[in-house]
Amino acid sequence: MCFIISLPLIYKPTSSYSVDFCIFELPLYKSYKMKKGTLPSGTNRKRWIERLPEEVYQNLKPKDKENLHKFHDYSKHRESKLLTIKNLRTKIKDLKEEIKLLDEKEESNYIKVQFLHNTYGCRIDLTRQEKKSKSLKNDTHTYGGTLGFDGTVGSQPYTYSKTYIKKTYKGEKLVPHYVYHGKIISKSLEKSKTCYFQEEKRLIQTIKELSGTDLSKSKNPMEGIKKVLIPLYKDYIIHLMVKMGSDKFEGFSVKFPDFIKWCKKIKKN
């Protein structure tokens, strides 16, 4: 094997300059070795330069040497990054298999502890309703004959009834009365459960006895009742659901007086 190069051969005749080329055959020296490692082999590279013979390399211009070193360094780093990507792909594949196994284990244990989320994640909605039964009055009058379409009175008796809202009672002006209900909502229940609390004034007094909070002068009593009462009532409902189980609690009738007794018992302890 030989390394072939062509060099211009210039000579100067008497009349004019002429240029010709002469071909030399040089022996192919062993490839030099880079101190920082070797490049990976492969023919599918977009950019590939075979290593130069040592003597050729030593005779390169300084700038060419610098560029060749940079190319080798960039190629080495590039191959290192590609190898990292390959390793990461293998790692990602292994992690996906581990996730599949963990999914199965998580699902089997979720079924066992799902009731905890449903129980402790229950919600209590508070509703305020105006009580109108005492503010309504029915006036009923019975006449001796039937009232025809033309306004005439017949022989058969008929009854005339009218309902209206009373504004006073025994000379005193009537004020609206409100009652409160609690709605228990949980994924453990097929449908929500409703519990009657108390009339507003009585409920405010109960809250004062249980927590010491006085809401009698509150401009927005519903917000105060919601803030103080609902956390206590939720603790009571969770206590019942854990103690009884969701199936038994489903048919249990929740009563507000039982809640008051439970709160007083807890307060003493």
C-alpha cells in the first residue's frame, strides 16, 4: 500500500513559465493515536474522517491541527451523548415496566382503603329555610248557596277560603323565623342524608353552650353558624361512619340531639 500525492513541478524555460505535476509514492505510515481517546467506528456517520498517518499529521499546519482536534473532540462528545440517550431509553423502558407492576399493586390496595377517602372526605352542606307556618292565616267563609258564574247565589251552600300572610300576632309585629338543616354528602352513601338542626335562635344558643361562641349579635348568623357548627358536626358524622361502617350508617337516622350529647361527652373528656 502507498499514499499518493501530487505536487506541482515548476520550471522556468527561456521563453515562459510552465507548470506540470509530478506524482510521488510514499509509504503509508501507521495512524497516530489521540491522547484523549479514540473515535467510535462506523460507516453510517454523516461526517467521518479517517485518521491521518503520523508523519502527515505532524506536518499539518497549526490551524489544521487545531481544527482536527476540535472535530475529534466534538465527535467524541456527540457519541457520548448518543450513548447516554440509548442508556436512558433502556432505563425508561424498564421504568415503564415497573410502573405497570406498581399500578396493579396500587389498584388492589386502593380498593381496601377507598372507604377512608370517602369517609373523611364527606361534606356537610348547611341550608337556612324561612319558617312560614306561623305567619300564615286561613280565612274560611261558608255561604248558604252556591255561587254561579253570573254571580247569583243558588240553593246549595259553598265555602270561600283565602290565605294571606299575617303581619302581626296579638298586636305585635311578626318577624321571620328560620330553621337550619344539614345535608350529609359522601361517596360511601348511595344518596345524601338530611338532618334537621334547630330554629335559628335556639341553634345560636346551642352553639354557645357547645363552643362558647356567641353569635346572637352577628349580622350574618348563617356564616357564623357554618364556621363554628359544621366542623363539629362533620367530626360527629365521621365518628359514626367509622364506628358503624358505611353499610350500617346508610340506614341510620341521624338526630341533632344525639350530636349535642356526643359533643358534651367529648368536651368533658
